[in-house]
Amino acid sequence: MTDVMTEASGATQRSSAARALGPDGAPAYDLIELLFFAYRDFVRDADEALAAYGFGRAHHRVLHFVDRNPGLRVTELLDILKITKQSLGRVLRELIDQGFIIQREGASDRRQRLLFVTERGDALALKLAHLQTERISRALEGCGDDVGAAARRFLFAMVDPEERDAVARLAMPGRPRGGRA
């Protein structure tokens, strides 16, 4: 990454983005490691709840996006998760077989497979979302005013630019829950 320089009051200063780097442009190991540890702990609460069903993180991701987007096409889910059809197949089959998700044919195109959570799937998705919301809330409490908005901007900026429009549609603040079929 090039050093971003800005002029302020006649003095050359490094921008706040460049200051995130270590001295002399070294990698930002502290931020890299904090992201690793934050993610580890962010998913741990949900992992523990999912273990009771014999599920893992892949099940959680599928359940989350189907719950938030009723009628989601399998092809759309593959694009959101950036995984192969084969990778999704086993996880989706388990969620369907255990009564968390149902699959329906499209009304206009019977080849489409539309996904919906069941009442059981909706309840589990909501439980997992509450666990993760509690962790986020605890983290934001001691960080000052408007830190939630700053966190949203930071995380959104971490998304590849060509993916941001799609992510914005999926992750809009205040977007209502999807619900079940």
C-alpha cells in the first residue's frame, strides 16, 4: 500500500488510513490479529448453540441468509456465500432433512429452487442473531457515541468494491427480518 499523504497547515501529514499501518509501512499486525480474534469470538457463541444440532458455521450462514431473504434462489445463495453447488449441497440437505428449511419450485420457472425457513429454522436463526447482537452491543457500549455507524462504514469499506452494491442491498440497516414461509 502506498503511503497516502495529505497537506494540512503547510505540514505534510500521513492520512488516518496510512496511520493504520505500522512504522515505515509495516503490516498492521495489530489490526489483522484483532480481526482474527474478534471473528473467532463473534462466531463462538453461535457455534456452541449450533453444536447441539450437529451443525457448524456453514449451516449458520445458509440459515441466516435464507431467514433474511425468504424465497431466496439457490443460485443467489451460492453467489452470496461464494461457494460451489457441491459445498452447499450437503449443508442444505441437512437443514432441509431436519426441518429448518423448505425448498419450493419457482412459480414461473419450475427449475428454480426457492428457499424458505420453517418455524423451527426461523427460531434458530433468531436465537443465533440475538447471541451475536449481544456480543456486538457489549463491544459497542464502551466505544463512545456514533461508534456503530463508524463500525458499519469500516466493515463496508472492507468489502471488495465490486461487491458493495449487492452487500448494501443485503445488509441495509433497519431492514426487517425476512420471516418464514
